[in-house]
Amino acid sequence: MPIIVNLDVMMAKRKMSLNELSTKVDLTLANLSILKTGKAKAVRFSTLEAICKVLECQPGDLLEYQETKE
């Protein structure tokens, strides 16, 4: 998939655990884990906004486009 989710990188920079982030953004641990591992098919803007607010970052810090070679 050409969209890379760097949630784990930002969490490490902020020294925040998945459990702590889950509580602060009011998202289930399972859904946050799916997003973190890059297995999510979509993400709501409201979820992205909440994560950015808690991690004090921009959406571009979390999402990256990487071209695939065919």
C-alpha cells in the first residue's frame, strides 16, 4: 500500500504508549492498533484530528505517500 502510517514513530517521539493514546483520543485499543500497523482501509478526519491534537503534530507527520514500483 502506498500510504505509510507513521503513528508508531510519533508515539515514540512523544514517549506515549498505545494504551495512553487510546484513552486520550477515546478510540478502542483494537482500532488504534489497526491504524498503527497500517492495516486500516480508511481513517476519519475527526480521528486524525484527535490524534494530531494529542501528539501535537500535523497529519503529514503521521501519513506518508510512498510510490510503489510496478
